[in-house]
Amino acid sequence: MERWEGDTTAEQVAQSALSVAPSDTKTRDGLYIYSSTGAVGRVDCPVTEARQESTWASVRVSRTDADADADDMLKLVKEYAKAVGESSDCAR
């Protein structure tokens, strides 16, 4: 979980994330960027949004012999972002 300025885009987060690039596949809503090696996604976090910040989750494959699928990475980052949003760090 990382905190950024409120108007930060998924492309900006992907620039500094490991194993995902700003040019990788982006969801229609612009909240997630993903590939077969990594993903970033915006977290629904009322605590940081109230401070005009945004919260982002990122995941990556760290084993070179791993056989991940891009759709699986999207599912993983969505579930992780949801869990972070429901955590005490983002409690309403």
C-alpha cells in the first residue's frame, strides 16, 4: 500500500512500480494497470481521500519461472486493493 497525491493516476504509480509499466493493459475505469508480471490498483480508502490523497496497491511476480496470467494479476490486485480498503488503515 502506498499513499500518493489525490489526483495521481494509475500510469504515474506504474512508473515507479516493479514489474508493471504505464503502457501495460489498463482497465476502462483507469483504476488498474496490469501485465503478467505485476499490477497496480487504486484503493477505495476514505481516510486518505479525506486528506486529498490516494492509496494504491501493487503486486508483482518475483520468481522468474512463475507462469502468471495477466487476468490473474488483475484479479489479485483487485482483491488486494479491496482488502486494503476494508482494513483499519482505511476505516471509515
